[in-house]
Amino acid sequence: MTATTKDSVEALWKRYLKTRSEKYRNALVEQYAPLVHIQAARLSRKLPAQISYDEICSAGYDGLIEAVEGYNPKRKAKFETFCQQRIIGAVMDWLRSLDPQSRTVRTFEKRRMGVRELLDAELGRPPMHDEVAKRMGMSQDRYDQLARISQLGREVHFSAMDPRDSSGRSRASERSWDVGDTDQTDPSAKLARTMLTEFVTRGLSTEERLVLVLYYYEDLTMAEIGVVLDLSESRVSQIHKDVIARLRNRFKDRLDEELVA
């Protein structure tokens, strides 16, 4: 972030904290949107293919908006750190809504996240598990037990899950947060993009899919994609080159047929 950009973001924060205007909130959400894309890319590598990158981004934006509205700059934690915890938490909440855990575990996870944020601000470092358990007033054994169950929930596979309910309707999550956008495109364009992406990238690995999505849809550079995927820029470039060559070979016959027709 350049000095000029940093100054403008700080000024934006001051205006938002003073007015709590939705206009300034949305501007901050747009400013920090890359954090959602980075976390979504990382999480999508760990989740089954049935959970799409766009769906993870959608859930992540809930966390970003909540983070902007709930951030207190007087605490020591940087917004980027505070925000990433909320983004991941929002995605985890969305995943649990697809495969619900017991109310006890969900309540535990929400309390634990809040306590960890408080201790992180107080201590100036990530808290230890025993410190979190003590602040929550729980025995270490009980804390460890619920933490293990919660972790199992994060690792659950959704391969057998149908994204429709018993009546055949879509179970799209009902979100309480919404960011207005006067330049919003037709929803059918997003659907077309999703269908095209799934068609073109069918048979590719998660890593290869992400390289294409981040490069062509999110406009990230090869270097930025390398940071997201923890790869060198040259490795990302090589993956991109190999995938494009394979796709050209795969669709060559179909293109020839259309040209002849």
C-alpha cells in the first residue's frame, strides 16, 4: 500500500467512524475486498469441489462487512488481522449452516472467537489455548473436547450434499448483510460466468482452476497469485501456460466444427 493510498484509507476510516455512513462502509468493504479473495482462494483448496470459489467469497463478504462495522481502532489489533478472523469465521458459519453441528459446539466456537480477539488485543499476541480456556471459565479437558469436535466440523466433506431442499428449491443462504451497488450487473451474467468456469475448468485440479479464476476473473497478476497460492511467480506462469495449452487442445475439434458450420 502506497503512502498516498494509506492516507486515503485512514481518512476513509475517520469519516466512517464519525458518521457510520453506509456509503463509507461500502467504500471500506471495496477497499479490503482483496482480503476476501485471498482467504477464499486458500479455503477453496481445502474444501471439496462442490463448494465453489464464488460461494466462499459470498460468505466471506458477510464477515468483511461485519468486521468493518465492528472494528474498534483503539484496540491494538490491526484491521487486516481482525478482518481475516471474521472472514474465516463467516465462511465457517456458512459451511455449518449446510451441515449443522450441535448448538453447544456453535456457541462454543462463537465465544472462543470473541475471547481470542479480546486476548489478542490485550496481550498484543495470539493467545495460548490454556489462556483462552481460562478466560472462558472452562476446564482444559472440556475446552479441548469441544475444540476437537469443532475442528471435525470444519473438515466435514459435503460430497453427498444436494444444494437443494426437499422441495427442489435452492437453499441459498439468507444473508442479513447487503452492500448496495448502483453498477450491479445482471445476476444472469454471474450465473453464466459460473457455468462457463465450471465447463472450461472441468477436469483441472483445484490449483489449476484457481490460477485461471484469479488471473482472468479477479485480475490478479502472476506474482499476486503466487502469494495467494504460496507458489513462485514462475511456477504460476508455468501452470497457466500448461493449462491454456491443454484447453486449446481439448476444444480444438469443437472450434473447428463450429468454424466449418
